Amino acid sequence: MEYTGSNYEGDFKNGRMEGQGEYQLPPSLETKYVGEMKDGMFHGKGTLFFSNGSKYGKYTFADGLEYNTDDWEYCDEYDRRFYTEICHGLKPADDDEHDWILKTCRKGWDENRGNKPGSYSHEKL
């Protein structure tokens, strides 16, 4: 570890990292792993923490949004707000606004919204 600049604080077994610990990767990476170790390697439950605030293992985006596969309530078909908007109290569209959005806004790249005569230079009016 002294050759790479890494640092480990935690449990050892037979001279190897084993059990709970915190492994700090080289300072230039500004990344650390906190969790279970086995036979000198990351093993079991743990989290990698990155310099931008993101986490992997229990993934947390830089803005604080925590990814949850079981109960993902962010950006669904009805509420399209960004996480920071939810945190700061921006309300989603009400029923009237939602109906207007569904009727008026384009729903897909291939949806035909009709031809507007004269919109192409080669067309005659």
C-alpha cells in the first residue's frame, strides 16, 4: 500500500485485510471503500465513495438522490420533476396541467404531429 499511496484501517486476519474496514485509494483518486473485506479484497457489503459525492454499492447521486431498486419514486410517468426540485418544494403539475401536457406535448420522436404547408422550401403553397 505504501507504493500506491493507499491506506487501510480496519480488521486483519493472518496479515491480510479481513472483516470491516476502510480502504483509502491513492489520494489522486479521492475515492475510498468502506465495508467488508475478505482475503485482502473488497468482499460482501460495502460502498465506494467518489470525490463528486456519488456512491457505488448503495448508489447516491451527487445531488443526494439515493437509488433504490425497490421503491423508486423519482421521475415516474406522472411526476417528472428533478430531485432537487422535489427537495426544494416545486410541486408537480396538477390534473389540468397534466391533461394539457398529455394532449399537447410530443410523446415520442416518431410521433407525427401533421404537416404544416410551406414548412419545406421545395413545397408550394
